[in-house]
Amino acid sequence: MAKFRYVAMDSKGSEVQGSIDADSQSQAVTAVRARGLFPTKVTQVSGGAKGGGKAAAAGGAGLSMELKMPKFLQARVKAKQLMVFTRQLATLVDAGLPLLRGLRILLKQEKHPALREALTGMGEAVEGGGTFSEALGQYPKIFDPLFISMVRAGEAGGVLEIVLERLAEFMEKAEKIKNKVKSAMVYPIVVLIAAMGILIFLLTSVIPKFEAIFNDLLEGKALPVLTQFVIGISSFVKDRGIVVLIVVAVFVVANKLFGKTSTGRVFRDRMRLKMPLFGPMFMKAAIARLTRTLGTLMSSGVPVLQALNIVRDTAGNEVIAQALQKVHDAVKEGETMATPFESSGVFPGMVVSMVDVGEETGALPEMLVKVADNYDDEVDTAVEGLTSVIEPIMIIVLALIIGVIVIAMFVPLISIIGSMSA
């Protein structure tokens, strides 16, 4: 019986370490899996066959076996993790370390399974004579076209460390603006869910009790119209709640399927940009993203047509993507970028003016980054303003709904109390 040390992942994707006794490495792996874990490394530390003991004495490490997590259980590489990796690699390359050595150093300290696998594969590809951009292209689920194109441009210009630094800064600012938009959406969603829960509770539990009281005490007298309306809604929700849930589920599924079509994506994204309160914020966030992406690509040496293609594919909004396609086609025909920007009718006048000035002065990448900085500030202001506006609106709406229910239930009670007093 030998003792094995293991490193494994639990069902939540967290790393777990421990030791286990087994006759062989395969039995140790089986025993670890029996505990509901997914082993990534199993190492013999003591006991076992003589060969294993000699190996341990000679090398001090014993036997080891690397195991890969199933793909569906591997956690995705988050933007923050990729940003940290990019900045660390930029620092190492800028310090004069060869790229391959930098990848090996990052591999030793990396804990994320998918990123470890990518670092191992990229190191082998670079060691075999491939370029770094080609190695990145082997992992499209981790590194998007924007990342790969900028690295390719950095390799061609001999400024890989500068490009990696720009990439890290770009991802930091993109993540920052994304989190701001999410934070603006969290409050109304939470309040809406709480309001729906309270409303369903009132309609299914409280109002039916009042209905029974009214039937007993009013002796067949007609209820006020408002009370009949509220009781009717309560009866419908209580008796046909499953039908309502099915209808909502069908609507959600149909909306998802419709959103996967080209027409559906355009319609959904156009409505998103025209939403009251939220629409202007979504537009500003989208413009900040595309101008920063385009400016970063062009300043890194990516050709303008290729940069426009990448921005189009990463726009995140089909309406803006179609507008960028028109810009791409116009620039391909020899036109300036400002004219199709203006004719698309999507971009604000300030963006068009800054692009026009940038083209005239030959400083378009810098102008685009300034536009992005300006719209980042506007998104900050929009989020703060939206939060201050939504709170009173939600309170007023909730007060109206609860007020209608209370009035509908208490008007008959007043009539009952009056008749009893008489």
C-alpha cells in the first residue's frame, strides 16, 4: 500500500488537495473520483514498489500523472484573469526575458486549468518555432480575434511588450465600463423581482381570504368595480398560474430563438438602443467600446480594414455592427472614414467630427481613444443619473400597485362596517 498526494477539482471548480492510500496510481485516481472529485494530478510520495521508492529517492518527487479535466467542467477564463496574465507577460517581456521563458514562469504560478493548458500548448508551439500569435490562435475560446491581431501586429513591428501593455489597459477599461453598466441594471432587476414576489403572494394568499369574507358578510351584494377587478386577477393567477408560467416560458424561448436570427438580432439591438432611460447608456457604452477598440488596434499597427472587421465582430450590437460594415465597405472603395460614419445615422455628431479631425491631422487613433475616454465619463454620469432616477420611479410604481390592492380590499370592508353599525 502506497501513499499518494492528489490535486483535484470539485464540482464547483475549486481546487482541492489531499492524500490517499492505494496499491497503485490508477487505484488512487479511482478512489479520488469516488469522492466526487476530478483529479488533475496524482503523485506517489511513499511506499509502493521498489521502482517507485528508487525513483523517489533519486528524484525526490516520486511518480506523477497529469490528468485533464473534462471540457464541460473546466471554468471559463474570465476577463480579469486574462487581463492579469497579459499584464504579467508584458512586464516579463519588457524586462528583457525571452517570450518562451516568460510563458514558463507564468505556467508555474497559474492555477486556472484552462489557462494552464493554454500556456503549456503555447510554450510548446513557440518552442517548436511557431509565432506567438499562431500559438494564441490555437485557443480561440480564450483569446479573441482582437487579442490575436494586436499580438500579430506587435510581433511584426518588434514592439510586443508595448502591444501587450496596451491590451492589458484596454481590457481593464473595457471591464470597468462593463461592470458599471451591470451595476446600473442590478438595482431595478432586484427590486422588480421582489415586487413580483410580493404581488404574487398578495394575489394567491391574501386576496382570496378577503373574497371569502366578502361573500359571507355582504350576502350577495355587488362589490365595487375596482374590488371585482382585483379579485378577478387574483382568481386568474391562482387558478391558471401554471398556464401563465407556460405562456411566459414559451415567450422567453421564442424570444431567444428569434434573437438568434439576423432579423431578430437587429430588432432586439435596435430596441435596446431606443429603450427609455437605458437606451442612451447602452449607446454610450457601445461607442466607448468600439472607439477604444478601433483606436487601440490602429495605434498597434493593425491595418484599418482589418481593424474595422475586428471591431465589427466584437461590437456586441448588430445595429452598430451593420453600420461598421458600411464604413468598412466605404473605406475599401477609397472614401474617408468620417463620411460613412455620418451617413449611417447611428453615431453621434461628436464622434463623426472627431473622426474627421483625426483623419485630417493624421492622428485618428489618438482621437478615437479620446472619444472613448469622453464616453467612458459620460457612461459614469449616465449610471449615476439612472440610479437616482430609477429609485423614486420604482418606489412610486410599487406604491401605486400596493395602494390599488389596499383600496380595493378596504372599500367593501368600510361598507360592511357601516351596515353592521346601522
